[in-house]
Amino acid sequence: MSEVRSGAGSWAGSLGRLLNHPVLRRLLPGMLVSALGDGMSMVAVAWLAVQIAPPGQAGVWTGLAVAAYALPATLGAALLARLVRGLSAARLVAADASLRAAALGVVAALAVGGLLNPVGYVALLAVSSLLHAWGNAGSYTLIAELLPEEDRVAGNALLSTFTQAAVVVGPALAGWITAVTGPGWVIAVDAGSFAVLASAGWAVSARHAAAVGVAAPAAPARGGWRTILDRPALLGLIAVTCVFFFLYGPVEVALPVHVAHELHGSPGLLGLFWAVFGIGAAVGALGAALLRNRPPWPVVAGIIAGWGAALLPLGLTDAVAPGLVGFAVGGLIYGPFTAICTALFQRSTPPQALSRVLAVRTALTTPATALGTLVGGPIVGAIGGRHTMLVSALLTIALGLAVGAALRYARRDRRQSRQQPPFAAAVEHSGSVRPTTVRS
């Protein structure tokens, strides 16, 4: 009990210093607003695709739309690196937000005017996501640049909590607005939220950042991918995360189709599913600090298997209540995942290479979900939304169990042999996360 009280006091102190930082005090409100906009887009992007898709093609176009909102981030991470890698973390965030605001604003205008077609919709969503890998990397790099070691756990957890908490309010609000005015207006609000973040990011000029002790980022000696290759544990974590996100991807197609066509539900019901998930995920993200003394790899394996198990009620029955409970529990289980994985990356990466490493990570893991949605579209069309979620649940449970079995084998192999394999040694090295060094 005393350990819990001590941890809570440390968290409160870190949070207070975080909120009083002059740069973060200007940027965090914009990050919160844009997270709310993204939460609303979870309903609006898919529902608009369902509305404008040709008859019988809702699953395919929904998958394409959801994928286009994320997948081109990989191309942006590679093709636009020369243009953006010299930007500070705050400017990376601002550039990403500016592009999203502009592209989504065009989508909203065309949708409200009745001029949007599926091809144009997918193309504009793709443009909006081109800088997403750099924007996401900029957010977490900003925390590492601005905060002392002991406060970075709170900083990273707060960003993760913004995202998860926005899933509580955003989908429910989007469901209501969509029912009243249509999804085009929801996307207009999403565009406005990114405009707020862009304004805040550009307002934090290089001169102001230098005044509070933020130096311009030095060009790293090695690229992000080379840095990851030198750290086998991080490479293994990326591989596991990609498979996990790929298996989750079909859920983003299957759930809206399941609600709209199989349950004959409303946008509000879809928003409710995402809201209960967000409540669980927000609580889980805040609770990540309680897991910082745990070996991270077993926690990762447990989260993966737990999410798959929580998805089973949606795959096994058409009853709404069990599905809602399962989604809420799934959010709670998934909540700490980003914090724990990001902690390993920030802990093991040289500061001058951090933004590039995080951009590579996002560029690899984000399209995994998008590819899952692309595959999910035809699967939903063939076997339906509910059965697609059942397949996703079972395969995800199998993945979690496989990771757990690999960890047990690695531990046993280390005990039996004096010579440690490179991957096992790397896992051993990263197996204990200390409170003062973890950045979730």
C-alpha cells in the first residue's frame, strides 16, 4: 500500500511539473483537441465510406477509407524525410497537423456539398496521413526533449491518455452529430481540431524553444532503421506489434459493418462501442505507471492475448451487451500497451536519433493496422462482420500465447547455456524497466 501511495505522489508531482512547463502548456491543449477530433473520426471516416460506397461494396470501401487514413504514413516517413528531419519536434507536430487540417477540410466541404465520391475520398484521406509518422514521433520526442528523466513517464502517459480519453468522448459525440447532420460535418470538426494544434505548434518558434532550453535537433549519425537493427529487442518488438496491429485491423472494418448491416444499429451505437473501449483504454493508460517495475515482455504478451479474449463476445454473439462489456474490458487491457512499448524505444535510443527511430516505428506499425483493414474488407464481404471479429480474436489469442511461449523458451535456453543468443541477450537487457528511466 505504501508503494502505491508513493507511486501516486510521484505521478502527481511529475504531472504538475509537466503542466507548468512553458512550451508544453501551449501545446498540450492543442494535442488534446486534436485527439478529440481523431476520436470523432473513428466513427465519421467509416460511416461516410459506408454511405457513399456503391451498393454491395460497403466493406471494401470502408476498408480502403480506414486504411487510407493511416497507411500512407509509411511513404511519408521515407519520401519526405529530407524535407522534415531537420524540424524540431514541435514543428514536426505542427506540419502533420497542418496537412491533416487542409486535406480533411476539403473532404468535409465536398461531403457536405454532396460532391464526394469514393475514389476522391480515399485519395484525400491518403494525403492527410502523409506526415503522420513524423507527427507522432514529434509528440514523443518533444517529451524527451523538454522533460527531465524522472518526469518522462508522466509526459508519455499523458499523451497516451489524451488519445484513449478522446475515444470516450469523440465517438459518442460523432455518433450524435452524424445522426443529426451527417458525417461530413464531423470531419469538418476533425479538420478544425487539427488546425488548432497546427496553430499552437507553429506558435512555439525556435527562438522560444531555445529560451526554455530546447536545442535544435542535431542530425543523427545513423538513420532510424540502422539504429533499430543494432537493437534486436526493439526489432523483435516492432515485429510483434506489427502482427498484433494487423490482426486488429479487420475489426475497424467489421465493427461498423456489423453494427450497420447485421445489427441494423445507428451511428450512435457504433459510437457507444468506441466510447466504452475508450473508457477502458484511458483507465488502462493511466495505470501503465503501475506496471513500470514489471518485465515488459511478459506484460506485452499478456496484453495481446487479453485483447483477443475480450473480443470473443463480439465474435460469438449478436447480443449488444456482452459485446459492449468485452470492448470495455479490451480497452482496459490494451491501455498500457503504447506506454510500455514506447518506454523501451525511448530508453534504448540515443537522444539525437529518437525522432527518426520513432518515425520508423510508426511507419512500420501504422500500416500494419491499415493492411489489416484492407484484408478485412474482402473478408467481411465474404463471411460477415461478426465472424471476421471472431477470426481476429482467435488469431490474436494465438499470437499472445506464442510470444509467451517464446519468452519461456528463451529463459530456459539462457539457463541451460552460458552463451546467450543475441535476441535472448537483448530481451534480458530490456527485461526490467526502472521507474526513473522508463518513458511510456
